[in-house]
Amino acid sequence: MSSGAKGLVLDTNVLISAAIFPHSMAARTLSLAFASCRLYRSQETFQEVLSVLNRAKFDRYFVDPVFTRAMFLDIYERYTMEVAVTHVCTECVDPKDNMFLSLAVSAGADIIVSGDKAHVLSMHPYRGIDILSLADFYRLMTQDTPL
């Protein structure tokens, strides 16, 4: 990771997609992000990922004894930096999504990646932070084009 690496916040839906579909665009994008970005998490966003990933409806995706929820969470925790939230954002229509905005502002992130078209993506840009879809972020990462 270079010193000019982009600071990044990933929405829970992107992380869950990467965890349950290890060969998906979300998983490939997460791998690229781990290698070339500074990824941020807060206690609140980590607890959200943990809570959602442990829902019973996702049990069927973790039948492989090699790739487990715990392994995914360990990798995620290892490759992200925990940031204390110092700015509380309340502008999102869905109050549950404010945690990602708050984290991004507190961390000084450059980009938020989200699949939430109705609430988060519609706020692009937010306080100078680009809010990109998974596909747009993947294109950015693979084409190496400036924002």
C-alpha cells in the first residue's frame, strides 16, 4: 500500500457480499482494497458486520470448514484500522447508515463504497467524500484512474 493510498469505508452490504460469495466482484474488490487502500472501521460498523454475518439466514454459505465466518472477520479486522468516531453525522434518510458517514468523516476517508442506492449512494459526494457503487469503485481500482 502506497502512502498515497485512498482511505476507504465499506458499507456492510459490500462486506457481507464478499463474505458469502468468495468469488464475486465484491470479494475481488475487497482483495484489491486490502492491497491498495487504507480501510477504516469503527466499533459500531464492526459490530454491524458481526451481527449481520451471524444471522441464521447466512448459515448455508458457510458450510466449507476451511472458510468460516470467523476467518472472514479475522481477515477484515486485520486489514482495517479501527477509528474512533469523533464526528456524528445525521443527514442520511436511513439513520442506520449514518454510522458509515460518521466513520468516513472521522477517519478523513476519501471514498465510501455502498450498495445502498436509495440512501447512501444518492448522497454523493458527501462532505468531499466520494460515495461509489461497488462497480464504480472496482472500475476505479482496476483502471487506476484518478477520481
